[in-house]
Amino acid sequence: MSVIVPARNEAGNIRRIFEEVPTLGAGTELIFVEGHSRDDTYETIEKEMARWPSRSVKLFRQTGKGKGDAVRLGFNEASGELLMILDADLTVPPEDLVRFYEAWRSGKGEFVNGVRLVYPMQDHAMRFFNLLGNKFFSIAFTWLLGQSVKDTLCGTKVLSKRHYEMIAANRSYFGDFDPFGDFDLLFGAAKYNLKIADLPVRYRERTYGTTNIQRWTHGWLLLRMVVQAMRRVKFV
């Protein structure tokens, strides 16, 4: 299996990723996609790769922009038949990947989607307006897709490579402008009637760096995506 780690300005979290990402199934491949960092994220990953020669690791520099672009690059370079996303900010702990793997392996879902809005959060894990936005989009997506989607923007998601390739081949159906990649995957999973399983996670406050999310700019863009999906799903 392959764990894709988009990493921008996350140098202080890299060692923990190497230390804490578990080995699952026949083996775990780590794929880092570094995205125009202002700190030494890329160099830190290189140093940790040298310290962990026994780990299967790939490192790429992102040429495009946005987390969605980084995830797509990582998925395209993945060797594993099962694909996972782990945000390098570690607000979702790496050990939770075990639960995602078991949920997929047991058939609970073909697309396993992390949910941050169930368990209590640490005080500064998510800002108030971000929380309201996430709740709004979860309601909108549940209505749009006809499946329970309690959190649209949790970075941790799991699906098979075969299903991802189906989604990628028809990405233009909903419009190719998702900066995060989360909506893109959810739309595609619903279009192909994949069983979406929500999996609650304990969302933690980041301990290094600051968020890369631009709350209002990205919020309007995501709202535009909801409108586009309404046209494709509800009003056809």
C-alpha cells in the first residue's frame, strides 16, 4: 500500500512521520510530495530517508500548486494497490491509518473518509468559522451525493488504486478546479456508486507551522464546487 504525504512548510513534522507511520499489509510505501516550501521541508525529508534506508520512500517536488495537485502526483507515482492520504501537519495521527486500513480491508467501505467532527477537539485544532464551514459542506454533500458524508475536508482518505484511476479518468465531469482534492475524490466516488464509509478521527492541534488554508478564498471556491455538483447531480 502507498501513503501519500503532501508536505508544504512542514519540516518540523517529518521525523515523526518516518517514526510513526505503521507498516500495513504486505508493506507501506511512503510518498512525499513537497510543495514549494519556505522552510527546509525537502532537505529534511532527504535526511530522514538516509536515516531510514529500510523504509520504502519516494520524494517528489511539486510542479503545480495546491494540495489536490500534490495528491494527484503522489497517486500517479504510487506502486501500491491501496492508496492513503496523510496530511503532513499530523493533526490526524499516523497510527490512525491502521483503523482506515482495517475499515477498507473488512469491506466497511470502498472509500474510507476521515471525520473530524465527531470526537471533541483540542481547543485550537480548528477555528470557529472553519468548523461552521465544514459542517455546512458536510450537510450539502450528504444531500448531493445521497450518502452520509460527515466531513468533506478531512485530509485522511483511503481507496484502491483501481477505483482512483476510474475517478481520475472522468475528473472533468465535475470540473477540474478543486485545490484540495477532497471534493474531487468524493464526487468521483459517488459517481461510481462506491460505498463511502465515514471513520471518526481525533483531530489534534498542529504542533509545528501554520495552516496553508485560506479560509475565505478557499471557502468561496468550495461553494462554487457545490453549485457545479448540484448542476451535475441534482439538476440533470
